[in-house]
Amino acid sequence: MGCLVMKAGILGYSEGNGHPFSFSAIINGYEPEEFVNAGWKVILDYLEKQPRDAFDFHDVEVSHAWTQDVNLTNRLCAASKIPNAVEEFTDMIGKVDLVFIARDDYHSHFPMAKPFLEHGTPVFVDKPLTLDEDELKYFEKYLNNGLLMSTSGMRYAKELDSIRNSNAELGELKLIEGVILNSLEKYGIHLLDAINGLGFKKVKSIIRLPSSFESYSIEIENDIRFNLSCLGSVNKTLHLSFYGTKNHFHYDLYDNFTAFKRTIGEMIDMVKNKTPVISPDETINNMNLIRRAKLLNPMEIINFN
């Protein structure tokens, strides 16, 4: 595509998920007053903490937007400087170079992604991609050929850069503790993708633990134990702790701006290079893990080959 500016479409919205607003603003910039009018001051607060030169995606712009509510679409366009609101999301086909399906209700992903994928338009899908086995099989070829990407931004969390780059101070890793709000089905992917981003990719087994909330113990490669607690309806909680032979480190994953910006950058690289930026097996394995694990009774175990 040379030096031309790529045109992106944004598709939303799901209840409580501001990703259409945050992704668009990180790419296009934003209008503060319109963000307040749209009801997303919480996103505006972290956008305004960023220096102006942090909004530096000069090779892409969000040119089209769609949500299921016309008034919401108009507020999104005003807040994130998007010039074109469309009546049907398929109206974008042929007018954009890539699309972001920025809603986290996975039941909506397949019907929204399918027309674009079959047209050859690269698609980013918010997490989780799908927990439907047949839909996942459909998506597999597009994951493999670099037309489809789906991940949590926590894969690229800035807070984890120190341990991502070197574990010398940690020593041999023995245990990871992860704690999140909501359920495994809705938010488990955040921490699964986060540890994937650190190089821990192979799950050997998962067991559900008896608890008043969803609690799982996952054995990953090199005999490392990953305990994942999903606390349900609590205040914002996205936490990882790492315990090694030399030290232990604790991280709250709250820098959404950097996580989203890095995610968008990886998507743009995939579009330019036409190759996956995440191993398709990681996405497929995580979807299968969540789909199967959420059905476990306490002390039931799944072993993986």
C-alpha cells in the first residue's frame, strides 16, 4: 500500500465496552467535549494523560464507523473524528482496508466478520474471538493466512515489559497467580493472552478448584503452575504475580492506552505484511481452553496433548 493512508472501519458496540471509542481515538485523535457527551469520560481521562505525539498512527485513519444505534454511531464519530457513519456495517466493504470489530460479545463476531473476511478485508476481532467450535473452525484458515487477528491488549501490557525482556532477577519461574474481575468466559482471555505474550504457550492441564468464585489451576510448560481466579462482579482487577527461585514480582495491568496502541500496531503490521503476528495455534488453543474449562465442575480436570 506504499505511503498511502489505510482506511479502517470500526464496528461496535457491546454494553460496558468502550473499545470503539478508545481504538478510534488512539488512531484518529479525539474531541474532549464529545467524549464527555458520549459518556466515556473514563476513557478521556487516560487519553488526556498521553502526550500529543503519542497519537502517531500516520499510516492509518478510522474513516468509517457503525454501531447498532444511529445516535451512538454519531457520538462515536464526533468523539473520535470519524468522517463517515454507515447505516449497515456491510456498507464499509470495498471502502476500507481493514476493520476492527470492537465489541466483546463473542456471539456477534462470526456474522460481522464473515462478510469482510470473504471479501478479503483484514479483520481484528475483540476478545474472545468465539467459543463456538464450528465458528472457530471457520476462522482457522483466516488466522493462518493473515486476514484475521484476535487478542486481548494485555498480550502487549507495558507493565510486563521488564519480565518480558529478562527474568534474570526472578530466577527459575515456579508459579504465576492471576486475578481478574468477571468470568473466565468474558475476561479469562486477558490473562491467558498476557502469559502467551511472555512466551508461555503450551497448556498441559487445567483443573477447576472448589471456590465461591471461578478458580482454576493450570499446568503450563516447564512444570509451571498458573492459578487463575475470576472474581466475578468486583472493581477493576487485572493482576499477575510471578514467583521464582530468586524473587517475586507483582503487576496490575492498567495501562490500557499502551496495550491498545501496541495491539493496533500489530494489526497494522499484519495487514501490511499479510502474515499472522500471533501464532494461530495460540488463538485456537485459548478459545478451546475457555470453551471447555467453563463447563468443568469443581475438581474436574482436562488434560491436553
